[in-house]
Amino acid sequence: MSSEDDLIPVFIPALVALLIQAEELNGSPLTRNQVIAIRDNADCVMLPPSAKAEMEEERGYADIDPERCWEDWSILRAKLSAGDVSLHAPNPKM
């Protein structure tokens, strides 16, 4: 059971934005190992769930779950490729 006292990792910039940017720079789909390495080396802060929800509302999209980053990234990538969703990586300097 979650409470506001529990802290969760929030990636800044969003993990999904980092993965989109990395794949664009790579010029080909990321491998599972690349996705995990990006997650493991990304900056994050620990925030209460309500603060994470506020950040996602301001961004206009939810980040992927870091514990399921490969699975979530694979699903999102397929949706992006099919044109089912449109998501552009925000400028990391934002």
C-alpha cells in the first residue's frame, strides 16, 4: 500500500525522452542492454507519488516504469512506429 511518505524514482528528463533521443542518435532500435544502461545511468530524484503525477500532467505524458523499462519501451516503441501515439523527446535542458 502506497502513501505520500513513500518515495519513488522520477527521471529528469523523463526516461522515455532519454530513450527516444538515444534511439534517434543511434539510428536504429535500442537493444535491451542499451535500454537498461540508459536507465541505470540516468539522473533521477526521489519524490512522493503526487509530485510524480503533477510532473507527468505538466509534461502531458507518463514516463515508463523503470522496473519494467525494457518491456514498457518495447510496447511504446511499437506504438510510436505504428503511429498510434506521437511523442517527441523534450529538450533535455528544459
